[in-house]
Amino acid sequence: MTKRFSSLAASVAFAALLGGFAHASEADAARLGADLTPNGAEMAGNADGTIPAFDGGLKDLGDHTPGGGYTDAFASDAILFTIDASNAGQYDGKLTEGAKALLKAYPSFKMNVYPTRRSCGLPAKAAEWNKKNAVTGELVSNGNGVAGAFYAAPFPVPENGLEVLWNHLLRYRGYKIARDYYGAVVYPGRSPSRVRIQDEVIFRWSDPSRNDIAQLDNKSIFFLQQIVEPARQAGTALLVHETIDQVAMPRQVWTYNPGQRRVRRAPDVQYDNPSSSSEGLTTSDMLSMFNGAPDRYEWTLVGKSEKYIPYNAYKLASPETKIDQLATPYTLNPDVLRYELHRVWTVDGKLKPDTRHIYSRRTFHFDEDTWMIVGGELYDARGELWRVQEAHMINYYDQSICSEAATVAYDLQSKGYFVDALGNETKSIRWDVTTGEDRFNPNNLRQLGVR
């Protein structure tokens, strides 16, 4: 691993001297499916066996019905040990800074650590595209756009922090999905404040009928969201056309307010614009941990290490787990959470001197098997840790897609938090969506209901 990062640092330095970014080689691409998984993770386990070798991931259990829950294939796993404030020092090297902060700030918080299950595989078509992308994918627009890649991770053998970040932004998440879920704002001393949301997404980046990024017209995602509850917000809608190179073409956003009966352009729904559904505990670019343009930060690849991270959150996602049981004061109920030891890439972003954002620094931890951001630390203008993010994922095994079953942002200053994407008490997520792209036309927004 030391040799890899020595080589990596040299290639990044060389690319910087040229004013561009280095490509992976044919030899690196050939490693996918050999010593690297099809998604670019290390195939082997770690030296002491606490991280197993990759065996393809969790296979379809064959029991899922559209809109229903997912069976916990690891329900019989016993807790190996528990990390809390009293023993956190013993595990210091394997804890993220965010986890350390939560353990220090909240005596009730603990991390139940379970056996590591590398459950996240990749569909064959995505694996095929990864092989192509590894050789042809490139950063453009000073790292703020991507070219030469399509469908799955644009840089499965990454060489710098921006490439790792783009892998999260454009990772394979299926083609079309529809979700019905709750978010909840939680503060000590008051009941969780819920918002129910329905949305539909077309990941145009992974359109099986297309075969080239040039066919996307610089638009990677169509996203339509409508608030269902509470009644005072019901009918409020948001439409987003997410662009790939957001410097060349900023994301296009429209909102519909049922009280005013008007569709408006909303260019401010990006970067650090407060999210209304979270009562300001999150910003627009915190959805799915991070989204949108990376251009306001200098991103540095810190390296890869072993960390205890949220994983295989089937208990959290179970219809039997009610939101009031999960959304406890200060943090999510730790008895419902599952942590495992996995390898993560860490990328640090520092705000550029000539730009503005409420976060002066953001540190993200990316699961090596999925490229998904699973943890994050967000710092205020004074450089102090302000908010901590976690993504609790499951394998939607009928699709061979690992994605969030919940994301949470903890505010260490206000002691509140916002948990999002909870499908426990709803129809959850559906993949059998036939909606066409014409549905995502702003001219139709006034008439649209997400369902």
C-alpha cells in the first residue's frame, strides 16, 4: 500500500506540473477483476483477517417485492465489541474524526461493531464500463467536469482527490428510481419534526439505451421531488437538471409553490443554500452526503485506511423499526446502528481563497467497495468541527446496488440533527419505474404529482 501511494503522489505531482490530470493505464484497467474488484477496491482482505477478501457481494435473495423491505441476510451476526467514550482511545486509529467527535460530545452514543461483510457488488454492465472508463476517463474544466467516461465510476483506479469525488458523484446507482420516505429534524426536548417526501430520479449517466457521455447534453441526472407532509408544505415541488460540468452550465432548478401557483427558476438551490426540509441543518450540496459542483474547494487525496463505518444497515431500514424508535435525542438510536471495519479513501477539501461557503473545510470518507461517501466532517469559518455526516447503506440486492437507507447530519453546536431518506414507514424505494424524460419538463411542474 505504501508503494501505491508513493506512486500515486508522484503521478499527481507530475499532472500538476503539466496543468492537467493523469490517466490510468491499460495495465491499471487490467487489474479490475484481478487484484482489484470490478469497482476498483482491493480484492484481498487485510493482514489480520478482520476485513475479508471480496467474494462478489451479497447475491439476490429472491424475496423482494417492489416497494417492500429487504431481508437482513446478516441478522444472526453477533456484536464483536462496542466502542464508547470510555474505550474510544483504544480504537483511535480506526475511528474517523467525526466518530471521535460524536463519542466525545454525547455520552449516550456508542458504536456496536459487527463482523465485516463486503456485501456490495456491481452489475456486469457497470463492471464492463469501469474497464473502459479506467483508460479513457479524464477530468476537464480544471477538474470541474468529466469526459471520456460513462455509466459507472469514471475513475475506478483514481489518482487524485477530485477523481475519487467524481466517483461518488457518478457512481452506478441504477437508471430510474422512485422513493417515498421521511426526513426528521431532531432536537433534545422536543418530538421529531417530520417531513414526508416523494421523488423520482433518472440517472441519465447510467442510461442503458445510450453509450456515450456526448449523448447526455451535459445533464447527468433528472430529479423531481414533492413534499407530501406536513400539510402546510404539501404540494411544494422541486425539479433539478443536474449537469456534469457545472462551471460550463450550472445546475438548472425550478420550484413550484402551491400557495402562489407559480413555477420559478431557483438558481440558488446549490452550494450552501439552506435546505428547507432540514430547518437549516443541511445545505443543498449535502444531499446524498455531497452533490453538485466541486469547484469551490481544493481537494486533496489523503490516502486509504481502515475505519469503522456504518454498513449493512438492514435493522435501521426494517419496516419494524419505527422512526420514533430510531430518532432518539442527540443521535440516532445506537442500538439500531451497525458499524463494520472497512477500507476507505479519505479526501480533504479546503475552501478556495476567492470563493465563499459556510464550510471552510470538508473531509469525506469513501467506502472502497462502492465509492459512496459514508462519513464526513464539516468545519466552520473558524476551522472548528461543526457538523458530522454519516450514510447508513444497504445492498438493494435485487438490483445489486448499494446505496443509502438513511443519511444523517449531526450539528455539534446546536445539538440537533437531520436524518433523511427513511423508508421504514412508507413504500420505500421502487426500481420498476417507466417514467420518461418528458415528465421532468419545467413546463409540466405545476400539474405534476410525483405519484
